[in-house]
Amino acid sequence: MIEAMPKTLFLMGNEAIGYGAVRAGAGFACAYPGTPSTEILETAATLEGIHAEWCVNEKVALETAVGASRAGVRTIVTMKHVGLNVAADPLLTLTETGVNAGLVIVVADDPGMNSSQNEQDSRNYAKFAKIPMLEPSDSQECYDFMAEAFALSEEFDTPVLLRSSTKLSHGRGQVVLREPLAVTPPEYQKDLAKHMMVPQWASLRTQFLLHRLQRLRERAEETPLNVVEPGTRDVGIIASGVVYQYAREAFPDAWFLKLGLSHPLPYRKVAELYEHVSRVAVVEDLDPFIEEQVRMLGLPVIGKEAIPANGELDQDIVYRSLAPRLEESPAGGERPRPVFPPAPNIVDPPRPPGDLPVRPPVLCPGCRHRSVFTVLRRQKMAAMGDIGCYMLGADPPLNALDSSLCMGASIGMMAGFNKALGQKAAAAVIGDSTFFHSGITGLISASYNEADGLVLILDNRTTAMTGHQGHPGTGVRPDMTQGPSIDIQRLCDGIGVRCTTVDARDYPELAAAVKAEAKAPGLGVVVAQAPCALLVREKAGTVVVDEERCNLCGLCLDIGCPAIMPGDDAVSITEACTGCGLCVEVCKRGALTLAPKEVAP
Amino acid sequence: MNGVTTVSLIGVGGQGILLAEAVLAEAASAEGLHVKASEVHGMAQRGGSVVSTVRFGDHVWSPVSPNRADVVIATELLEGHRGLRLLEPGGALVCAATTKILPGSVLRREEEYPQGLEAAAVQRGVRLLAVDAEGLAREAGTVRAVNVVLLGAASTLLPFGESSWARALTAAVPEKIRAVNERAFALGREAAGRSG
């Protein structure tokens, strides 16, 4: 196959990114189309060795990409600038979790709004998410930088942003193809501290990513992607992306700091440029992203007072706007000395004192949704969780979830994971309110792409974690009046997804449905219905222990109900018991029975 | 702290920490004091350790006061141990002496439930007011009123008049459960008066 490849191709930047991704060992690509980014995925779809799919939007695309990366496959996800707004929710937590196999997000900006509703500058997302940003400046770099991007992603355990812009994405140039890289896929490992972003672990990952940013800045100082190029004129220009090419053509004699890894900014490289010249300009499109950082170093610079702050640049605009400034005689006196910002104070999150038992939150007594976890954990599947009380299913003794990223992410992650592995290896666990928030789009995307998967919707008929608010599935409005409600079963029917609705209080029925769907080929949903235990005012009864029969085997303790306490000879049941009866169902010795009880006060 | 008093309430999610906080804040307001409070919502409430703080005085700037409380009200014994760490020396811990809710790690025998709250309080230089809040709450009519029993006990340490407490209970407690909580408050106040 290598022999059949022509050595040099004349490629659009977007095509070069697609080729470069495959050359770098990417096996999974997903996107929502958006000018000027669309041709990247279209190109990848024509190449061998990579699976390419359109997702329903950029958020689902990134979540699907996260699933594929977790599964151990290098993954590229592409979008236009405004698409990154849609994907911002997973991105801002993905920066905490990091990746498994490399994950590169390509974002194509559209200065001048050739085909867009705004001209936002995506570099701000690199700063916001504290992740590296690569900015190739021609088709060859689009191709070559993909290998750099994947290597950085894996070495630093970070998603990497690669920014293009209209004239780079849709411009063409020769690309010398290189030998494909041999990549060893890392295996998936369950790692709650890295993947389950509940506060106690997320706070540690926040420390990690702040330290990572410091290390990335050191890399930016050392990498050959950032280079001071000598000139013959007493002028220095800092530039990145295709704008570098404009500036280079406009001012061929100037010194240059060419930034290929533009975030985090290499402060010492900036200072190095100032050692050679007495006047420096930053030439960048849209925001004064680099300029502001140079000013922060206390260095005088020509920036947005000359270079247009809006619209698309070219070499003529760059020349016309900057040349008059450079005719002015430079300020005399000593060379400016940069003041480098000190490293930030990264503090340890508060830790509970070690001598007292911790008391993390737990699933409520009487919550029948815990039975979903007792069944799920026996299916030997990775379980992508979502945002809601059911995140507590990750904790011992349930130990039934692998991850939680952001609202609605579970289904996309499941789809990407299973697609990358080519088997039904992961399930998604999502609550009813979160499903309506943004799980539906993930499910539609998974259906469209014929992903395998088991989706468990824990339907407790409320938005429980925030205090029992209504949602489209209940129809309850803020003033507690009743509006129309949407039926999840019928919704699944409508989008062509197999769906089984069961009463979560019927343990055998629930277990049978989950087991059957775990084994069935393709994509299926099980809706487990049981009202939030906090909203059930009446006790169904109370559980009585036959101390003769109880042998403390621990099966009932494994459901993690706070109303069951182990004693010396037998378990005992506290007043917190609601009489839900799940422990009675899991006991194999008939030691627990449900005694009906009067209505609780 | 320039005339600002800090009361922290600590317990297990579901024990009514927020209600006790609301009553306390209303009582301080009824005294004409400036009040700020901070509370915990969301997932942490699900059976986890929960802390609320009420601060009152002529003027309160910050709503929080980590580990600098004058009085801590603890609705559970282990949380009482935790609450000791929130107190300034010379402060007072009002603790439910008979309420034990074992956390998962203790249920799984990975950690031990702490003993000797009295000795720990002495060591820290903190006055301990241990109340059989569960027994008194039952006497009042519901075991769920442990929070308000303890608030009644703590009321003997706080410079608020009886009418302020009465107004606060009316303002903060829903009518359906007000009578039982008024009884619980009175029983707690009486018990603290006896032991104090």
C-alpha cells in the first residue's frame, strides 16, 4: 500500500489533516460538518484504516471521540469554530480526565465570516481549557502536525487543539507523504480517579492539569515547532498559522518568531526575539491573543492598534497596516527586559482528617435504582455514567460505573467506545432528566451510526439531585402545575431504537431485561422506572431479619443500602428502611422478610 | 472576630441541617442582627456529611468561617467528632449523644467509628453539651426532630430572646410540622438548662 502512494500530493489543508491523522495512526474520526472544517472527515472517510462518522452535533462528536480514545484508538474530531461552543461542555472536563489513546480536536476558524455567523477566535478555548494548541501554517504542516498533536496528547495526557482557518483549510499546497507511524494502542483500564469526575477526584485532576500546563509551557520553549528565524532588518514579527505566511511575504527581511505550538506561549522564546531586534509586532487575526501575553511580559509591541482586529488578513493588509508603524523611528534607550510571570500557587484540595471515617454521599435507602447497578456490574461491561445521583453507583460497594464526564456524555462515549473496539463492550447509565438534557442527541447519533450499546435510563420521574424539579418527561412546571409529558419509550420507538421499559421495583423483570439487552446485538435501551425514594412518603413496610438464617454472607450489604448494618451474628435493619424490599430479593437464605407497616408520619 | 458569632451545623444529609440553619438565621434576624449563611446543596446532601454555617453580628462580611466556629451543633455522633475540628478553643459543641449513623466505610469494617467524644472535647478545650436528642425528639412526636431539639439546646448558649426563637420557628418551619418542632425545641432547651 505504501508503494502505491504517490510521494507528493497537492492537498487542501483539510485533506492534509485527514491524511496526516491516518499517517499518525488515527483509527477513529468523527465530526459534525461545518465550513471550513468539513473536508477533513470527508477525506478521512476515503482512507484505509480509519473509521469515520458524522455525529448529530459537535458535543456528541467529542463525547464519541472520548469513548474511542478511552478504548485505545487514536481519534480525531473536527468542527468549525462555533461548533466548539457546542462541544465546550465535554471539553472543559475532558481537560481534567485527559485521554487514553491520543485525542486531537481540529477546529477551523473563519476570520472574515466567509461562511459563518461570527468570527470568534478559538485560541481562547486553548487558554480556557488549559490545553495545548497547534497552529499549522500550510498543507505540509497540516499533515506533519497531526503526528506531533497525537504524540503531545499521549505524552501529556491531554486533548490537543489544532487550529486551522479558512484560507489554510481551503488552500492547497504540496504535501510530501511520510512513512506511517507504528502506534501501539494502549488498553482501556478502569480508573475512577481519572475518569469519574465527581468532586473528590476532579479536584485532584484540576491540580494535575494546572501542573500539566506548566510542563507544556516548558515544552513550548523547547519544541522545534516554535522557532526564531533570523532576518536582516531591525524588526521582529511573532505569528502563527496561515497568518505567518502573510507576514513572511509582506516583510521578507524581518526576524520571526514562528509559533507552531502557540498555547501555552513560550515566554523565553518571545524574549529571545527581543534580543535581536528593537521593534516587535504581533501579526495575528482576530483577538490580540498573543499580543496581550507579550504585553503582560512588560515588552513593548505593535499589535491590534495596527493589525485589524476583525476580518480576514492577507499579506497586503498586513503590509499596509504595519509598514507605516515600522517607518517610525524606534524608541531609543535600553532594550526592554521581560518580567516572567511566577508559577501559580496550586493548592491541595481540602482533605478530610485521616483519623475520622469519611462520610461520602450514598444512594438513598429505598432507592430502587441501585438494583440496576447490582445487575449491571455482573455484565462485565465498561459503564459510562452521566451526571446525577446515580453517579453514586460508582462508589463501593456497588462499584458499577467507570466514568462520568458531563451532562449527556454517557451515550456518545459508549457509542465511540464500542465502535472503536468493534463489540458491545460498554453500557451507558443516564437519568431521565439528563437524558432529556442531552442524552437524546447521543442516542440519535448512536442509532444513525449503528453503534452497539446498552443504554440504561434510570427514570425516577424527577430531576432529583437538584431538588426534584420537573422536566419534559414529567411535564411538571416550576409552579408545580402539570404540562404535557414526553414518553421515553415512544421517543425511542420514534427514532428506531429498541427499547424495553421495566418497573425497577420488579427485580427479576429488571434483571432479565438488562441481561437480555447486554447480550443482544446492536443498540438497545432499558428504561428502569421507579420513583425517587425521597418522594415516596409512605413506607412500604419494614424488613425483618431472621437471625438464625442470616450468616452474614454480605449479599444484602453489597447493594449499598444505608439502612442495613452488619452485626456480630446477623445484619440489622435501621429506621431508615423504607421497606423497598430489594435486600429481601437478593438474600439467598430467606433471612430477610418484608413486614407491612402502617403509613409513616 | 469583631462581634461576629459563628454557628456551624453539621450532620448527615437528610437530617434537616438546612431547616435548623433557617430557624437559627431567622432568630438572629428577629434580634435585629446582620446575618449571613452558607449551605450545602446537591449531591453532597445524599447521606453525606453536611455542614452549614450561620454568622451574625452588627455586620458580617464573609458568609463562611472555616474552622472558626463559636458553637457547633452536630446531629450525629461521628459528625460531632468532625464538628470539634470546626470550633475555636473555648467554643461549645452541642451534640446528639445517642444518634449514630454508620458510614459505608464503617459498615464495611474498613474504618472504625470513633469513641470518646467527651475526652476529645476536653483535649480541644471545648465545652460539650451532649443531649439525648433522639429520645427527646421521639418524646416530641417524631425522631426527625433531632435537629430542632439540638437547636433548642444550643439556644441556651446564644444571646437571643425567647420571642425571637418563637418567631423564627413560625417563619422557618412549615405549618404541618410546626407544633412538633416547637415541642422539640422546648424539650431541647429544657434539657440544656438542666445540664447547664
